[in-house]
Amino acid sequence: MAAQRLVILGAGFAGSYVAHYLGRAAGRLRVTLVDPHNYTLYTPLLPEAASGTVEPRHVVVPVRQMARRAELVLGRATAVDQSARTVHVQPVAGEPLLLDYDQLVVALGAVPRTAPVPGLLEHASGFKTIAEAIHLRNHVLQQLELASIAGDADERRRLLTFVFVGGGYAGVEAMAELEDLVHDAGRYYPGLRDVPRRWLLVDVAERILPELGGPLGAYATRQLERRGIELRLATQLAAADGRSVTLSDGERIPCATLVWTAGVRPHPLVGALGLPVDDRSRIVVDEYLRVPGRPGVWALGDAAAVPNAATPGSVDPPTCQHALRQARRLARNIDAGVRGRPLRPYRYRMLGQAATLGRHKGVAIVLGVRLRGWIGWWFTRTYHLYQLPLLSRKLRVVSDWTVGLFFPRDLAELGTLGSPEPLEPPAAVPARRSRAPRTGRPSSRGIADE
Ligand SMILES: Cc1cc2nc3c(=O)[nH]c(=O)nc-3n(C[C@H](O)[C@H](O)[C@H](O)COP(=O)(O)OP(=O)(O)OC[C@H]3O[C@@H](n4cnc5c(N)ncnc54)[C@H](O)[C@@H]3O)c2cc1C
């Protein structure tokens, strides 16, 4: 029997794990991944990549190493023709491609959920991709450099004011890690010793990290406030103009950094696929992760509303740990279907949650036990290490952490990384002179002219 063709849209956490698990079904299925990148980003370590405690390259995992038996098409899916069973792909270079499929997995993930705030799109950075993490790191380091040469005291204060919007895991961890970076960098900027740094975390909710529950959320709040981070809760960003932000209570805050981490929504292509979606635009799937009424189509991860037999009545939250378990079940169900075996419903009971707060502090809930402080931080790091795919990546991250114990942080601002200066045009050719008579004197290379 010829192998069935399976196309996976998105080689993020969910898609790459589906391909990885289907490696065992290589003879029965020909798996093709479509993604504009050839790596999977391990987002839980993104805040550490931004602050420099982990080398950014070490928090991405090459897809070709993770899913060795799958083909990778480097490009963006642009449309799916469900009646012809084809995917339209725009490769990163070259002509558009058409990929045929027998089965399709949609794992397109999510994008930041922005709000209609004047100036937001023009002046805020996101924090979801490795490019954004590196950009933010460079930007923050650049503000220190600019502040160190700014003549005006108000301008120095503005350059060292950092505003984050969104008090979930991404916002809290990113802010805590970057505050650490600026704190540690301070000793190399003696001229800025007396300039106050201001860090503000804005959220429309009444508390930060609501997923962690009362006591741990309260602990995280105390830790951040003790470090001087201003929490502006029950408050919204009202406007941004590139030199300041205005909050919903009317306060205008001069600042040079605005980071938006206020939630996600499914990838925009999801809405154009013609699949059933729920009220939050996530693809509806049944307990086997199949899209109802669309034979051969499956979905998972942040782009889907996945029912979980272990938590009846609610769908999974958008996290790596859920995407990973969904991927394992989905891969097994696809393989079972190909082999004519019964499918099994998806069931996963979450083991815990964890977040780092910088400065060797963290919070975690493991099997109902609450951990905080140093032990919470240690558990969070250990858990991420365990979850990070590939032994080689784990070892690289451990070596980064070990080096970080003994040496100061790297403060190089590599803002031009990835956009090198263009080549210089050829030097003007001097006007030709008539040949000088031969003298037999040595040339500049010490070799006598012929
Ligand atoms: C800063 C941050 C920190 C986080 N921390 C944690 C944490 O500590 N623990 C946790 O469990 N979860 C965490 N998460 C959530 C976690 O990252 C997501 O739940 C997880 O990545 C979802 O996996 P996914 O495959 O659905 O989406 P993604 O991993 O986002 O993958 C989607 C993929 O689709 C690709 N794609 C996009 N457009 C196209 C296209 N047109 N064609 C083809 N491919 C396309 C993208 O390149 C990407 O590779 C964090 C998220 C962020 C942003």
C-alpha cells in the first residue's frame, strides 16, 4: 500500500512534535512540514534569551533534527483547497507551490492579540518570536547607551523608563528578566548611577499571573514591587506616541520602551481556511483532535480549541505542555487511523505551572504543591530543561547557565545583527597616467617591476 501524504501547517511546538512522533510511522505516511522557519522556538526560555542568561540560538531547535523523517518546505501556507486536497505555499524564495495531501494537520499557532489603541502598532514591540526577543534585548541595551550620553536629565529618565502591557507569564517573565539585565549592567554605566530606572507593568485585570492562583500570584506581586516595579492593575494602555504612553487613568508617562504581551489570538490564516471555529476564532476539534465534518483534517495547539477528557467542559489553555501532549495523541490517532485501529480520546492532567521572576526567584505549582523563592526558580529552570527538545540543546542551555554563575552577563548590543551594511561601491579608478620609465626600483611588495 502506498504511503499516505500528510501535510502539517506550522512547525512550531505542536506541529514539529506531531512530525517527530510520526517518525515511527514513516513507511505508512509521508510527512511534510510547512513553515517559514527551519526551527522550533522553545518560548518558555525566550525571556532568558532576551536577558542574555541563555544564548538565543540555544532556545531554538532545528526542525530537521527534531523530525528527521519528515520533509520540510520552507515557506508560508497561503490557502487550502479542501475539495482538491491541496495546500498553496509561498516558499521563502521562488514560485508558489502546490502540495497534495491525504491528511492535513493545522498547527499554525497564534499571534499577539492587539487592541485598537492609538499608536500601538507603530510604537510597541511584541514578545513572541526569537527576532522580537533579540530586538528587545538590543533596544534595552541601546537605551542605556543613549542615556549615558544624553545631556538632559528628563531625557535620561525617559530613556530608562520601560513599560510592559500584559501581566501573564510572557509579560511578567520578560519584564523580570530584562529588569535583571539592566540592574546587572548598571555597574558598567557609572554616569547613570543616580538616574532612576522605572519599570511599569500594566494590566486590565486586578492581579498578575491569574493562572497561578491567590498565594503565589500575591508572592509574585510582592517580589516585583520590592524590586521597584510599578504594577498598574485594573488599568489599560490608552495611547502611545513613541516618546510616551498614556494610561486609561489619564497619566502620561514619558518612556522609550513599550512592550505588548497582552494575550494571543489564532493565526489569521485559520479564519481563511473555512474550518469551523469557536467564539475566540479557534478551530473546533473533537476529542480525537479531528475537525468535525472535514475528513482527514486535524488541528491542535494555540490555533485550536481542544477538549480534554481530564477537564470536562473546558478546552486546553494555550501552553507548550498542552501542545506537546496533544501532538502525541494526535500522532497516535493518525497512525491508528491509517492502520485501521480505533482512535483514543485526548486526555491530559496538567502537572503544574511555573514562572521565573528573575534574581533567582520563581513561583511554581507542582502536583498541587506550591513552590516559591529560590526553590520555585530552581524548579522552573529544571522543568524547562526537561521539556526542551534534543539532548544537544539541553546541554547547551546548561552550559550557558553554568557560565552565567561565574561570569558577568554579556552586554554587547548587536542591533545590526542580520542587517549588515551593504558592500561599498568600487573605489574610483584613478585616471590613467602614461607609463613611467622603468627604474628597476622595488615595488611596494618588495618585488621589482618587470
Ligand atoms: C514569551 C512566551 C512565553 C511562553 N512561556 C510558556 C511557558 O513557560 N510554558 C508553556 O507551556 N507555554 C508557554 N508559552 C506558550 C507556548 O509558546 C505556546 O502555547 C506554544 O508555542 C503553542 O504551540 P503551537 O505549535 O500551537 O504554536 P507555535 O509554537 O507558535 O507554532 C506555530 C508555527 O506556525 C508557523 N507559521 C506561522 N504562519 C505560517 C504559515 N502561513 N504557514 C506555515 N507555518 C506558519 C510559525 O512559524 C510557527 O513555527 C509561551 C509563549 C510565549 C510567547
